[in-house]
Amino acid sequence: MGIVAGLDSSPDFTRIVVCDTDSGAVLRQGYAPHPVESPDSGGRPSDVDPQAWLLSLGEAAGGGLLEGVQAIGVSAQQNAVVPLDAQGNTVRPAMVGADKRTQVAAADLIDALGGREAWAQAVGCVPQAAQPVTKLRWLARTEPENAQRTAILLQAHDWLVWQLLGRPVRRTTDRGGASGTGYWSAATGAYRPDLVELALGHQVMLPEVIGPADAAGTTPEGLLISVGTGETMAAAFGLGIGLGDAVVSLGASGSVMAVHPEALVDGSGMITALADATGMHLPVVTTLNAVRTLRGTAELLGLPDLESLSELAMKSTPGAHGLVLLPYLEGERTPNLPHTAGTLAGLRRESMKAEHLARAAFEGMLCGLADALDMLRARGVEVRRVFLLGPAAELPAVQAAAPSLFGTQVVVPQPADYAAIGAARQAAWALGASQGTLDARTPPAWQGAVAQVLEPGEELAVGQAVRQQFVSVREQTHPGAF
């Protein structure tokens, strides 16, 4: 039996799991928050000194947690840019998260290349505020001296892998992380250095993209470090999803992703063509309004939490007595309606009750995500079951409506550190491939996530009628949105 570790460096904390290489069983766990304020952030939440990630990692790994470990995999927050100078020192704090400072830079880049379709064709995605390519444009416009000093670009997981290996000359990344940068194409498997130059103003050194089962290197002590990946790809790998599976993530905003054998190029830019952690592809569709729709409705009704909103919604019936909520409260990305607002339709005397509004909020959120699912299905992506993630996935009102509105089996995994588990699984794969015990094309078959399985059953026809009601209002209110 071998032992491997997976670490997940999220925006707020580091989690480490130590797993059995054969079964994936979690043997030990570690946790540490990131410092409340990064040592060199200047108090700006979008700027983080990468040393904070190392401090948290060291604390999480304390107490002999990594004793006996043969390989480590690294998962980290996506879209973090670590600009380094020619000597490998940080030029400025890492730029992380959905950085609102860069919204204008995103629009500039879209125009500079000739529009959304030009970007979709070039790299499978359209610049957004969070993406590394957009942050480079902001850096060039706002901090030109720092931009000029930047000679090397890494993402968070790349930087952590590089540090664990002792900062070698060779710097690596994976397909998953590279596919989210805005300057690497999942369709061609190649960088677009001209887009880096378009954003930053000059060429830089980019990490070598290596395969999913490849090792980034070995420490002097003989510890193998796998290539690493972004949190989204690591969580998908930890869940064990494959062809026919989609993942619907319920955060403040929502996302739908599915495993597909090829990259999808979408001229509208609504589908982002990411790569996964196995050599396949991971097309993603994002909605701006998911749980924020529920929170807003709870506040409107004077309810203290989402559990109370769910309880109230269950007193209504499917279709909410004809009440339909288009949940475009912050504008919307899918469909692309950035300047719109939400719509409440179907108001009649009998529907003007709190429980019907609560039900309409849940149905509107899920129907918006079903629209995103249908975008993938329309492009040939097979969806046989949907994994539903996020704390809101546990709410009875979500579980009651999701299978019939999505039109397929819904799986609600038990909460676990899936990104860290995915990183550990990658480490086990790289270790096995290096020892000749695993095929570099086939990851280790670990036990799947413990989950609740929900079937649409007899409610399918009712759910599809509710969905059609939603689509009818959407088409009347926003004709031609899709």
C-alpha cells in the first residue's frame, strides 16, 4: 500500500488529505486558514502575497501529517496570476479572484482582437474580469513599471508546485489550469503568446504544459510532485465524474460543466472551453444568479435563512400557481443579458402568497441552470446524470425540483474535500505511472463519492411543464436571447 497527499489551497484556507493509493480512502487530514491579511497585500482583497499560501500550507501539514507520503498533488484557486521577474521573484502581490478592477480591461481586450467570436475561436473563451489575460491588461495599463518587470507568469498551483520542488529552472503547468488563462487553447493544445503580448505589451516565459499523469519533478528527498491543477478540475477529478456526467455548482452564481471528448468552440462566448485533469475536456457555462436569487427572496420575505425559505417553498406546489421568476437580478451571462433585471410574471390574486414566491425563486434558479445545461446538450454533450454541489444542494426545495427540471438523475454527494481528494488522486496517478504500475492514460480507480441519488420519476412530466412555463416567459421577455 502506498500513501499520497493532496493539498487544496483555496482563497481562504489550505486543506490536506492523505490517502491510500489503491482505494483513495482518506487516512489523515489537515487544515489551516490563510492569514487574515496577506503579508504584502496592502489591505486589498484582490492582491495576495503568495508567501501566505506557503505559511498556511506549512501550518496545515504540521504534526507529522505527511509522514510516509510518497507523492503530493496540488490544487489551488483558479485565475490567480503570480507575476515574476527574470530571477523568479514576485514583481507584486498575486492578483486573485473575480477582480472588479479589471472589468474595463476585459472589454478592451475583446475589442482589441475583434470581438467575442474572435476570442472564442482563438482560445475557447471570451475575456472576463477574473481571467489572467485580463489581469495582465489591467497591469499594463495601471502599473506599467510592474508590467515591464514581469518576465515569467505562473498561476497559484504552478507557483506552489515550483516552490515545493525548490524553484527549479523548469516550470510546469497542466492543461486544466492553462485552459483558463485566456492565452492557451484547449482545442489546439498550444499557447497564444501573441495574446499575452496584446494584454501585457511584451512576451514572457510561460510554464511548460505537461500531461495529466506526468510528474512536475521530485524533491531532493525523493518526494514526487505531480503537475497540479485548478480547483474546478481537481474537484471534478475527486468526484470521479466521466463521460455522461455534468456538475451543477450552486454558489452565489452558478456553473454547469460536463466531461466531453473534444473542445467546444462557441462563438457567443457563453461556453468556456476548459480542459479537465484527465486529458478530456470540460466545457463550462456560467450563470450570474444562483443562490443570490434565494438569498434575495428570503430577505424580501423577511426570512432568516435559506432553510426557512425552503420550508416555505415546500408549502407551494410545482409551478408556484403560475408565478415565474426570471432570476436575472445582477444582469445575466447565460443568456448574455448584462444590463437586464429580474422579472416576476404570472401575478394573480391566488398566486400572491409568500409560499408561491418562495417556490418560484427555487424554480427560477434551477430553470436558469437548466438553460445552461441545454446549451451543452445542444452541442452534443451527453448528460445522463447531474452532480449537484454546494450547501444549497442539501435544501429539500432544491432536491424536490432539480431532477424533474433538469430531466435526469441528480446525485448529491456528501460534503467532502473533493478538490484535495482530486489532487491526491492525481499524485497517485503520477506515482503509479512513474513506477510502471499504472497506465499514463488511465487514472487510478478510486471509490466514488458517497452520495444521495434522486430520480425524476413520475414528476418528470410536471417538471417539464414548469420548465416550459419558464421558457415561455423568458422568450416573451427576452426574445432571441438564446
